[in-house]
Amino acid sequence: MKKSFRFYIALWGAKAGTVLLKLLRRNATFFPGRFALKICPDFMGRIDKPKTILAVTGTNGKTTVCNMIEDTLKENGIDFIDNKYGSNIDAGVATTLISGASLLGKAKKDLAVIEVDERSAPKIYPYLTPTYLACTNLFRDSIMRNAHTEFIAEILTKYIPKDTTLVLNGDDLIVSTLAPENKRMYFGIERQEFDEDQRESLTRDFIVCPKCNTKLVYDFVRYNHIGRAHCPKCDFKSPEIDYAVTNIDLEKKKMTLKTHEGEEVYDLISDNIINIYNMLTVITMLKQIGLTFEQINGGLKKQEIVDTRFSEDEVEGVKIITHLAKGMNPIACSRAFDYVRKYKGNKAVILFLDDLHVAAHDSENIAWQYDADYEFLNDDSIKQIIIGGVRYLDSYVRLQLAGIDPKKIVHQRDELSALDKLKLDGIDTVFILHDLYSIELKDATKNKVEIMIRSRVAQKEGQVEK
């Protein structure tokens, strides 16, 4: 598209707005793009883009993957633009392109890393063609916003540009069938000792063959519909993997990656299978733009998962772990619950899963609670569960339906007041499972738990002195 007079008015107005917002010490992450799109609806089609665009979409993990890609690029001195501090919908992407363009709309950098909300595909991909687009996974999410996974998959298949090369999770049978005409490559994890023959999760969204409607046979199940499967009647099966993790050694914190060029051993930055998938996505994407094993592993092993997603600290011998669980997202919650039950030692679990961004006036269907595997919390190693927030009674009912003894459960509307009933005797780890928009509550909760642990130790020391 040619640059029109309207385009320049939108561009210059957006840039002026960016300067003004910065002078007011406010983040110019959304407004400039929204302004530009209002003045010039096809603005993103007219502005020049970097030569190479790495885009990441999917239900879970896209923010973490983008952060890891960006940090690795920075570690290797590679310049780029990104929407790390902005929105992943059309206005946020437009803001990113504005920040990386000159006053004439020319791209100032050759590389962009863009996180794209999968539901926003119709508003972004007609104007933006990623060089490589990674899809981490497609799971059930907010019913009100995303409906079913097949609905999202159809949107992506319809709008992904034909010239984009796809980097797909080959262990996700929904993801692996996206945009079948596009050039593609697959990443995945071969069967590990912790995988199962039968599913343990409540939901599996890919059950029948898309070619002949025969029930699929799963070769192994990792969780939900993640795993490998084949049709017993036709040739449909999980795809051949181009970037395959063949071995995960949690003790040595290493994973072995097999590609068409040979094997490489990477340092793990997390023992959580979700973050191992995130690492694999990052590695596959960065290899497409020519980074070497040394550059990628060197950048990754210096990283930590951002503390808004995961953090681990120890206070007076008791571990405190915060873990993003994402209310209204049953798979994210299930993965967090599974991680908790498999963690060694005795645990207390604090569940604050209300989406505080909308919970105060929320009419969201609570069916997601019955898709989430609360049964994973019905474990002898979990000694207490504390729940609070707007939906605390719904969570209380769901926990009891999972077979959890009500005597283990503390349920109160006020989250911080509920913490007063936290029992620390015999507890090795306190887990705080929180929502995406509950970061301040998560921090306040962690701070109060730390104070309670130190107070408990001080009281015991005082008793000993007496």
C-alpha cells in the first residue's frame, strides 16, 4: 500500500502523542496505535515493516516465549523492535511499528519480535505478514471470549498469510493442522518416562480423526490433548518432528535436542514441562534466523522465568513458590495444579484465581472450573488449601467435588484475611497460585506469608530461650 496523506497525519499524530505521554511519565504502549488506526484504519498496511518479523501466538506461553527470544537477542547484541511492554492486539502492534519507524514511515530496524493475540488475527494479519509465526498451543480459554479451540483454529487458518512460514508445536494435534497450505516445521518432545498411555486430565479437545472421524489412538499422552496419536483407519497421525527433544534430565538440568543437523544439549532454566516447551519454541525460532547453539544456549541459560509467571524463594527453611495459573483458563490451572502435587514435600496451597481485571463486574461462565483438573490437588502431600476472592464459593464447591476434605479448605471472600488461617507446621513449601491480573495481590500475599514464617520462627526461638 502507498502512503497517503491520511497515513502521515496518523503517523505524526501518534508520534507526537508518544512524546507527550513520555513527558507525562506514562507508558505509550497502546494509545499511539489506537489513535493511528482510528485516523487511518489500514495504517498497518501502509507503514514499512522490518525485513524479518518473528511472531508468536497461541493460548499459553506466548508472552514468555517472546520475552525469552528478546532477552537472547539482546545477549547477542542483535537489535530489534518488539511489543514487550505493549498490547498484543492491533493497537499494540501498531504502536510497536510506529516506535520502530521514521517520520516518513520507514522501518529503522531489520528485525521485529511481535506477540499476537490469536483472537486478533483478523485485524492484524491482513496487514502484517510474519516471516516466521510460532504457535505454542491451542487450549480452552475464556469461554466468553474464545469459545472453543476449533473456533480459534479456524480463525488462524483463515487469516495466517500464505507467505508466512509456520513453526508449530507438533505435539499439539490442533496446532499441527493449522493453515495446511503454508510452509511449516514442527517442534516437539519425544516420549519421556513421565508420560502416560492414558489421559489423566478431564478434557481432551482432539479425539477423532479430522479425515475419517474415527476415534484416534494416542501413542502417549502428556496432558490434555498434548501427545502423539494416529488414526487406526487412515493415514492421519502426528507429524514428523523437525526439532525434537529426545531426553530431559531434570537432575542435571539438561535437555537433548535432535535436529536434521545432529544433536545439541541445552541447559534447562526450569523443570516445568510448560517452560521446557517454551524453551523449545524459542530455540526453533532463533535457529530460523541463523543463531548458533552457542548463541542460543548462552543467552538462555542466563535467563529466569519472569517473577510475574514463576518465582521461588526460601524463608527460614520454608520455600515460597508463586505460580501463574490464569483463572478462566482451565489448562493453565491444571498444569499449575499438577506441578504442585508432583513437587516434593508437604505443601500448603493458596488459590487466588479470580481475574481481578474483570471479576468485580464479571458474568463469565464458570464452566472453566469444571474443565480444570482440581482433582490434582486431592493429594496427601497437600495439607491445606486457602481460597479467596469474588468466586471463592464457586472454587470451594469445585474443590469438594474433586473429593478434597473440607477440613483442609479455608474459604473467605477477603484474600489477605484468609491468610490468617495458614498453618505452617510441617509445611515444606507454600504455593501461591495467582491470576494474570493479580500481581499486586500476589506480592502482598507473598509478603504476608514471609512475615508469618519469620514470626513463627521468632516465637519458637523465644520459647527455647525461656
